[in-house]
Amino acid sequence: IIMYERSDGFMIIPGGFGTMDEFFEITTWGQLGLHQKPIGILNMNGYYDHLLQQAEVMVKRGFLKQTNLDAIVVDPTINGLLEKMHNYKPIPTPKWLKKEAL
């Protein structure tokens, strides 16, 4: 929680299960309205293409809202991603629970 509180945003770089765990947790917190910080995916060499395609399937089948997917910024370069994260404007989401409930 300390890293979360001190961060200005979250950048997901190519990684394994631990990276996925952290990505899904912080993305879920955003979906629940616990934060409005930018979440960026560094999609170098298409590393996250299949994950992003799966997210599109989830939207198409009604398991994920398009607005939640749109809250994630993606770029194949570090400079492009940093620029997108810097210019990020939070998408209003309903607050499902309070941070104290964590």
C-alpha cells in the first residue's frame, strides 16, 4: 500500500506472473474507484498484444466495460508511454468501496 500511496502512476513492463498480479490488482483498484492514477502498459515488441486482445474479448462479451479498458494507456516505447501517462485524464468511475476497506 505504501508504494501505491507514493506513486503518481503505474507502469507495466514485460514480466511474468508477479507483474500480471500487480497489474490486475492496481487495475481493479482503478475500476473500483479507489484511485484515478494512470496505468500504462509498455508493449515492447507486441509483448502484451494477446493480453490486450483478451481484454477486447472481455468487453465484447460484457465482462469488462469499455471505459475501464480505455483507462489503460499503451505504447510500444518508453518515451511514448511516459508522454501518454503525463497527459492522462482520469475517466470518471463510480466508487464501489472506500480505501479503508482494503
